[in-house]
Amino acid sequence: MRDAVKRVEAVDAGDEATKALRSLMQSRIAAIPVVDQGRVVGLLSQLDLARRLQLKDLQATQHPSRSPAPPWNSAEQRV
């Protein structure tokens, strides 16, 4: 019996969140490993990204007088 081997997509800990989202969508997977120097340091899911975006939208509606913030601050811009 042959074992099925599938290449696992991963994103680097320093990659932008948009790259992770693109990989998730293109690969049609629900979560992607996050690696740092070749070691898995976490797992990022579609739900993680959706929750972050939902939180951002919620904060924008609660504080409409504030100037619009970028979608990710510099610390959160990276995976």
C-alpha cells in the first residue's frame, strides 16, 4: 500500500498576515503552521484571522471619532 504524501504549506513567523490568509485560501485548508527558523511555533487558522478582523470592526464601531487604524498594527501585522 502506498502512503499518500501531501506537501504541507507553512508561513514564517515574520510573514504578513495577508500571506497566511492567501495560503489558507489557495490551499483550501483551515489552518496553517507557523514556523520560525524551521521549527513549528504555532498554528494559525481561518478562525483566528476572522476573529481579529471582527475585533477590528467592533473597535471601529465603538470609537467612530477615532481616525481609522490600519488593519494590523506593526506588532500584529506579522503572523
